[in-house]
Amino acid sequence: MEATQNGIYMDISANQSSCSKHYFLVMTAIVAAIGGFLFGYDTGIISGALMFITHTFPASTFLQEVIVSSVVFGALLGAIVSGCLVDRYGSHRMLSGMAVTFLTGTLLSAVAVNLATLILGRFIIGIAIGITSYVSPLFISEMAPAKQRGRLVLLNGIMITSGEAIAFLVDYVLAPTQSWRLMFATGLIPALLLLIGMMMLPATPRWMALNGHTEKAREIFAMIRDSSHIEAELNDILQHAKQSSGKWPDLFSKSLRPVLIIGLGLGILQQFVGINTVMYYGPSIFQAAGFGSESAQILATFGMGLINTLMTVLAVLIVDKIGRRLMLLGGSLIAGTSLGIVGLLFALSGHDTISAWITFIFMITYIAGYSLSVGSLFWLVISEIYPLNIRGLAMSFVTAVQWGANFLVAVTFLSILAAIGPVYTFWTYGCMCILCFIFCYYLVPETRGVSLEQIEQNLRSGKRSRDLGDAINVLT
């Protein structure tokens, strides 16, 4: 076993079997996706913990919004400041560092003696989430071959949604104890697993090549690619690695404007369709819908988290078969229609048991549509469309804007719900789903099976954003 500054990994010979290489690649993706699990778990656990935190620390509606949104605000700042760090130190080191940050924030939250300490701990967790939310799919996308990239990157999506679902289940199991401290403390386990796992993995070959370590890049490729493909892929990377590292002015240049708009639009719409109001405030929503006990409200929220996970698994199975665009368009329509019906049910509801369960069913179809579209595919698309020399900076900026939209939704939801009521609140989110459909139809390209280098070449040749996944025409 060879130790390097980028991790500890096995020296696997070039004639290693394809099966073993595929296994190692999948395990690499799973380890990196633990970052996604922590993203989902630490944003989901607050849903059940919040009602018991208020028993220990009495809090107004505004303070409850601050407790919830402190994670989101931390994620926003983390995403903003981390872009240059990712380009400089690589996604591998950043994921390792964020595992330590998760551990620190979780411990501080679990032992908080007052609201200020709790909010600080959640803020630190948020910083880790903001960075990990895009570094995990970035790491996976740079490890994966083009034909498997969609499935492997969406493993991170599965981990995000399963993290949320398991957090809701933990909340449900621990609800009788009313121990919000224990709910938070359980997050130490996946954070420790991420730290140990990243110590066993190498850096990505693309980052190695970009920083002049060609032989190391070749060695890492030998662990995850068939030998016949290594040199061609390495040559493509080296060709693009000759370009200087991108800076902030480059990100806003005319040539990058199409992909910047795609990332920003998908990130904002992913939040403005209202998903995290359901995940953060699920029990409150189901209380308004007619579910009586705290356990029933948490269990209904877990049901939505479970559907979110199952639909993300389905997305993994079909994304490289039917493509990104069809999933974005179809899922957005399903989500928008479902929210329109949910709003209507709130308008007509008598808060009886039947109305409560019908509302639950259409919340489930909303979650399904969201998961099959922008919920999963935002992270995949932004890991594909940006040039190598500016990918970390671009993804950090787009992710920061996405977290900004998340923060805006999280910090205002309870106030908006009280001001305009659930009917118009859910109808507004439904309109955002339709806007998402229109945006994806006109701007988002199909990138299924297209190499990252080919997408970059199309961008630099001036193709419109919707055509960035087209085959390159070679003049003879």
C-alpha cells in the first residue's frame, strides 16, 4: 500500500480485471457520496428535532426560522469562499477537511447550552454542507467515465435523499425520548465514516493532470479504467490542462455565460419549487393538513423522504438511458400539477382524516416529480457543463446562489404561510415548477454519454446552451 499526500490507495497493476476496476470505481463513488448523505442527514434531522428544541429553549417563530436557516446560511458562505480552494487543493482534500468540519459542528450542536451555541454549531455544519454539496459530485464526475457518469454522480443524489429519509426515521424513533441532542449526535457516525473513507482514496486524475502530476494521474486511471482507454482520456485532459486556471472575471465572460445561466437557473428553481419547506417544516405542514400527533407528523415526513430516496434510485437507473432533458421536463410537470392539487385540497379541506391522506398522496407525487427532475439532476448537470480549468470556481458560485435561494425559502416559509395561507403558498411553488419546465426546455442540453472534454469544446466553439451535448463535427 502506497501513502501519498492525496490519500492511501492500492497500487493496482494495469492488467487488473475490468470487474475489479469497476468495483473500485463504484466504491470510490459511494465513499465520496457519504458527503451527500451528511448533506441530507444534517438538513433533515432538524425537522423532528425542532419541536423538541423549543421545549428546552423557548423560541419564537422567527428564532425557529433562524435555527433552521443557520445551516443554510452557513452552506451559502461555505460555497462562496471555497471555489478557489477546491481548484487549488482538489476535491479529495476538501472532502477530507469537510469530514472534520462535520464532526466539529455536530458535537457543538449536540452539547449546546443555549440557542447561540446551537445556532453556531448548525452554522458550522452548514459550511461543511455548502462545500460538500458540490465537491462530492465533482469528485465523482471526475473519476467516472462518460458512459457511467450519470449513474455514479446520482449515487450522491441517492445518498442525499436517503440521508434525509434516515434522519426523519431517526427523529421518529427518538421522538418518545424528546432528545434532540441525541438526534443531532447520531450525525457523528457518517462524518467519521467519510473521514476514514477519504483517507483510503486517491485524488482525481483530472486534478492530478491539471497540477502537473501526469504519472500519478496515469496510475490512478489504471485503477479505474481499461488500459486501452487510459492514454486517450489522459491526452484529452492534458490538452485542456494547458489552459490557465480560471478566475472570477472568466466566470462572467461571454463565452461562459450560457453554462453560468444554466447552473444559476437550475439552482434557484430547485429551491423555489419549495422542496425544502417540506423537508424542513414537514411536521408543521402535516399538522395543518390534519395529522394530529407529533409522531404521525414526523412519520408522514419520513414517508416523503422515503419516496424521495426511491425516486432518486429510479433516476440513477434511467438517467443514462432516457437522458437528462426528458427527466427534467417530465418531472417538473408532475411536481407542478401535484402542488396545484395540494393547494386546492387545502382550500377545500375540512381537516378530516380523508382530506389529510389525500393531501399526503399528492405531496408524495410532488416529491416523486421533483426527485426525478431538478432535485437529482441539478447536481449532475453542474458537474458536467463547466470547463475543467474553472470547474471548482464555477460550481462553488452556482452552489452558493442555490444555497442563497434555499436560505431565502427557509427563513421566510413560516412567515409566508402565516401571511397568505397554505393555498397560495403551494400554488406559488407550483408555478415555479412550470417555470422550471420552460427553462429546461429552452436552455438545458442533453449531456448523456458525452465526455466532459467534448462538452467543453462545444462551449468554446460557441454552440448555444441547448446544443452543448451535440457530437463534434470533424472537418475532413
